[in-house]
Amino acid sequence: MRLDRSVLAWIGVALVGVVVVVLVLGLSLFPRLNAAQGVLDDGRAAFTSQRVAGDRAAIDMVGNAVTLTDQIASDRGGASAEVPKLVAFVSQKTGLPPAAVLKTLQTKFPHTTALLQALPLSSVASETPALIAFLAKTLKLTPAQVTAALRSNFPHIYQAVSTLPAVTGGWYNVPGTQSLTRFDGAPVRSVPQTTAYFSSDVVPVLERQQSNFQSLDSKGGVGFLDVLLLVIGIIVIVFGGAMAYLASRGPLPRGLATGAWGVVVVVGVAVVGLVLALSLFPRLSDGQNLVDDARPAFAKARVDGDRAAINMLSNVVQVADPIMTDRGGAAAEVPQLVGFVSQKTGLKPAAVLAALKTNVPHTTALLQAIPLSSVSSELPGLTSFLATTLKVSPAQLNSALGTNFPHLYKSIQLLPAVTGGWNDVPGTAQLTRFDGSPVRTVPQIRDYFSGDVIPVLESQQSNFTRVDSTWPRLTVFAPLLLVVGIAVILYGLAMLLLTRRQEPAHAGAPVRAT
């Protein structure tokens, strides 16, 4: 077997193929690019421009609802402590006794006054056992039978009342968030902190990286690159090995040698062409930016905490949805509940209501306040009444309320936006679930984040980690492939030129120029 320069040259070609195959296998391109394609396939729906735009409107509405609830959820919220101070303030300014002030407010603004008397909501939650016990005693039923009757006959009231203890009890210490932190490391424990986390950390990743994601996902993604490179490497190995074998058996005809080296050049051109045609430089650079920016969101402790956080927000919506507007259903069930107890006991409805006020005053006040949209509708009249009564301008009134009663004032400012947009969230006209169903209401927003967005983080956390943690960075591959392609082109051209300059071989004389 001959082993001259021609054979060695073709062995060099085969070695280039070996290098490509070694790179594919040694850099773990198959598991890494398959993982990257999994992230692209699963995350594609979340990164559409319409959904990313809708995400901001959706999370802002949730944030408003949580900020509103934060003022009234417990004593720590501050609004409940300001109620008697507000009555005393009006009493002092008008000279009316506090009882007279309260009676006037009840007469003119019954829903608003009832809501103020229901605060804090943690007191409503603490009355739940007493409510069940009272109804059980009054209706001569067991607590289990009362619970079953409420669930069956008054499902919206039952949903709100039964979920409320979990909300108020976990408001400042959401179960399952012990390891959840903001991207800057700050702890996320309370419900307001969870909405701030989603609003200021998670959703901005979608906003910043939407174009980078689509860039990486274009032109077929990246899942085929490992197979393509492996096939090219194997073809080069087989071709170079075959030509080396032929050259070892005798001089190659110049036409065959020239054509074969032309094929080598074409392979190099193909590699360079693929790098450019697939836009690997900008796409993989965008992909690395995406990985760098999304890294905190895919940390396992955060992904685990995301589920706990979204479950608590789901509970908040479970409480608020029945009582927010008439569509929630709880307001229509209140007179039905009073009538039900009246019918079963023979007591008049007024007596039933009086008994409820005695046994569960905060709960009764909340039932009389709903729907909260009725509170919103009373607020302009309340503002006008207070301004007239206190003999100040509306602007002076707002200033006084903001200064002296900041938590109540914040609630007053937010409530109309929350109740008004609860069933038609502004900015969500183009927002849909991943299956195409519309997302317009706050409960639908809850379902969208809980059932679509968070599951992407959960299902792709391990794939993202594989992409992110495997060396080298994505930006290495484009220049590496370009260098390989250019080297193959230059090598092939050099050998092609040598072959063409070769003198015609005499019969039986070995060809050594190639």
C-alpha cells in the first residue's frame, strides 16, 4: 500500500470529518441542542408578541387587586385601624356625634359603610367557625351538613368564605415560598411580594427577550444542527477515507483528483453557507442573551416557589371573584341565604339578619357590602358628600384623606379600577391561552398564568439548565463552524491548485504532486 503525499492529504480530509464528529459528541451537542429545542417548542406560545404585551396588562391588574386587598386583609394592612379615626375626623369637623356620622354614612352609602365595618378581612376569616356553628345550631344540623348545604345552595358565598382563611392566614407568609427570592436575592414571602416578583422580574424577561427568543426559534430552531453536523462529519470521513484508499492503490487520474478536491471545497462552502444562511451568528448570540437573562427565572428554587406563589394568587382570586361584581354571584345569594334560614327556622328575615350581626358581625357586614362594584359606584357620591359636609374642595378632601388615612385612601383609589376591569381587563384584547381561548377576566388571567406560563418554567427547567450549564457558551458555535468551513475551503483549494499544476503523468509513473 502506497503512503505518499496524496494519501496523507486525503487522510487529512478524513481527520477534518473526525474533528467535526468529535466536536458534536464531545460538546454534547445532541442532549444540549435537543434540550434547547425543547425550551423553544414549549416556550414558543409564551413568547408571541400579543401574549407578551397582554402579560403586562394582566399582571398589572393582578397587582392592583393585590395592593387593594393588602390594605384590608389584616390589621397590618392599616385600613381597619383608620375606620374609627375617619369617623372621629368627620365628627370633629362637623360637631356630630360619631354614632350620628356612622348612621348618616350607613343611610347614604350602605355598601361602603358595610365594607368599612367588615374590615379587616382576617376578622371575617376568623368568624368562619362561628358562622358554621351558628347555622348548625339555628338550623338543627351538624356542621358537616351546614357545610354541605352552603356548598350546594350558595356556592359563590361558600367559595369566598371557605377560601378566605387560607388567604388571610398566608398573606404575609405564603406556604411553599421559603426558598423563593427576587432576582436580586430579596426574599419573596408575602402576597404583595409575589406579585412584585412576577411583575418586576418574571414578566420583564418575557418583554426583554421576546425578540431574542423568536430570533433563536426562527429558521427551524436549533434541534437539527447536531444531526446536520454529524452527517457532514461522517460524509467527510467516508469520502476522505475512500479517496485515501484509492490513492493508496495507485496514482489517481488527474480528472478524478481534481473533481474530488473540488468536492472538498464544496463541502467547506456548504458549511460556511449553512452558518450564514441559518444566521447562526446573530441567532446564537440572541440565544445566549436569552439564556443569560432568563437564568434567574429558571433556577429550581424559584420554579418551585412559582407554583406556591401562583397557588396563593389563585386563592386570592377565588375569594375576590364571587364578591367583586354581580357576575360573581355571591351578592345574589345573600338574600337567598337569609330567606333559607328564615324558612327553616320560622324567624323573620330581619331577625335572621340581626342574629347574624350578633354572632358574626364582620362576616355579615361583608355580605351586606357585596358586590364591591356597588362600593365603587358609591365612591363619587361619598367624596362629594364629605367635601360638602367638611366644607372643603374635592382636591382638599383627597389631600386630607391621603395624608390622614393613607391605607383607606389607597383602597378608595384602586377599587373602581379593580371592579371596573375585573371582567374585562384593559389591554388584554389580544391575549389568549395557549389553546387560543380568550383571556379577558381576572379569573382567566389566573388560569393563564397557572395553567400555561408557569408550567413552561416547570417542564423546561431541567432542559434550560442543561443548555445553560454545558460548556461552551452558545456564541462559540458559529465562529467555530465558520473556521472549520473556511479551513476546509482553503485546504481543498490548495490541493486543487497543486493537482492542476501537476504535469501529465507518464504511464506507470506514480502521481506525487497530489
